[in-house]
Amino acid sequence: MRIVTAILFVVLILLQFKLWLGEGGFREVGRLEIRVEEQRQQNDDLLLRNTELRAEVEDLRERLEAVEERARSELGLIKPDEEFYQVVPPPPNENKTGQGKGVNS
């Protein structure tokens, strides 16, 4: 009877080892659940991005103003009857008082 109990106890230990630490055990299932959740989040982010891009494409197809706005911002479109002014900030190393380099006060 003691031998049967000992054998059953060893089998129980081996099954517990496989359940907790072996392939397909709780540890691996936990890691896989984390990876699945990360993939879901990435899929949701990509779905949102695709939706935004799809809306932008539809907007560009249907509205001339959207095409013009895109051309102005990305390509620098200026209509023939418009004037363009470009404001250039001073270089960062120039004196704040407006005096150039080499001028003594």
C-alpha cells in the first residue's frame, strides 16, 4: 500500500510540475495572454490609423478645398493673385540688442 501511495505521490508531483512549468503550463499561458493583449492594442491603434487615413482619402477625393489645403501646407502652393511673405527668425547666436559680431559698445 505504501508503494502505491508513493507512486501516486510522484505522479502527482510530475503532473504539477508539467502544469506549472512545462510546455502549455500556466506560466506560458500567462505570457501568451500578455502577448495577445499587446497585439490587440496594436491592432486597435492600426485600425484607428486606417480609419483616419480612409477619411482623409475620401475628403481629398470629394472636396477641392481639402486638396488645395494639402497643396498649400505640403507643397507651398501660392495662387497667382496672392502675395507670399516669409518671416525668417534671427540666428540663435546673434546678440539680442541687434548689434552684430565684432561691434564694440
